[in-house]
Amino acid sequence: MALVTGAARGIGAATVATLAAAGWRVMVVDLAAGDPDLPYALGTRAELEKVAADAGPEVAIAEADVRDVDALARAVAATEERWGHLDAALAVAGVIAGGVPAWEVPPGREQAVIDIDLNGVINLARVAIPALLRHPEPRHGRFLAVASAAATRGLPMLAAYCAAKAGVAGFIRALGAELRDSGVTANAVSPGSTATPTLDESARLYGLPSAAAFAAQQPLGRLLEPREVAAVLAFLAGDGASAMTGAVIPVDGGLAL
């Protein structure tokens, strides 16, 4: 049983599809609404419902803002009530904003990036890890998050995004150390330029004709597909990743080289 935030589209939607195809039961979580502090459209309820319908009958929907700990707690509780327990929590929700120097970004916009991209991961850990630890020993719980190649690269006009994603990487490393021999592990993926609505917004912020322009910066010479990142998240959620914790895995087409 897994819970995935940011599930309405992009990497989150691909992760739901990948997990469901592998036999997981999945609670798909998304705000499913716009945000007045962000200048582009976020995932919708209709998109979330389609993700759930396409993934099959063992998928349920919970609307929740990752900035709202109580809403996330209700989503975790709904997962446990429906399927008995939680095996994996995946913090995929993320947004981007900027396009001007850091000191010129409207405070509300900057705060939205930090609150969703970093605090959203921390909030999910706050309510999901106790659920993972409720399993009797031996446990095999997984807490996963999405960082970014931006965690280790200074991207102009995206300072808040870089800061938030670097925070995710640091949080996961610390979480892995804290969980130690509990049977619950914490890992993250660090994607490069991936063909998602977030990358479309990045292109707009940089005044590029399309997101395809980002392909040239990756040694693979192409954009990544969300399913490629989802495949690594699904691996980390499974038994094959039992020896990994506190790791931030590049899934970036070589961008970090």
C-alpha cells in the first residue's frame, strides 16, 4: 500500500501508474486546484480522477494540500482504513517559480515554492513515518521524495527552488540516519529536465520557445520521460532497495556530470 502526493500529473501521475502496474494499492493525493501565488495552472480534479481511473480499481483519491499537515494525516488515515496499513509514502508534489533575481520574487510566490517543495516533504514524513513504524517488526517501510538536479546546481532566477530541493536532499539524508535500523528507509531521486508541466513553466520563466530547449544540457541529449523517473521510485519502494537509505539517486540524463 502506497501513498503518492502530487499525483495529478507529471512524475506523480507516472509513479501511480508504475506502482499500480506492479500490483501496489495506491492512495493518490493532490491539491487538485490552482494556487493564487503561482502564475501557472496546477493539476486539476479531473486530471487526478483520470490518473486513478487509468491505474485501475485498487486506487483511491484523497484531495490534500501538502502544506496542510492535518489534510495529509487524513489521507494517511484513509489509506490505513481502506487497506489496513501503509508500506510506502512518496512525496512527489512540487512547483516552480522565479524568473527574476531572488530579491525580486514576490514573497508569497517564494514562500509557496519553499512550503510545497520542502515543507510538503517534511509534512508528509511527519504523518507517514509513524504509520510506517506502526508495522510490527520486521518492517519494510519506505519513505521517498523527489529532489532535483537543482539541489546541487546554482540555477539563476530559480533560487527558492534550488534552496527547497537542496533542503529535500539534506532532509532525506538526515531521515535515513534517524530511522537507522527501524526497518523503514528514506531515499530520494534527483531528476534532471523531465517532460512535465513544471518544465514547461521553467521554459516560460527563461523565455525559451519550449521545454525541448533544455534537452541540450543533458548528456543523453533529450528530455527524460516521467515514467523513467517513476521507474526508479518504484524500485526504491520495493524489496530490491533494502540496502539503501539516506541516498539521493540522480535520474538526470547525466546532467550532474
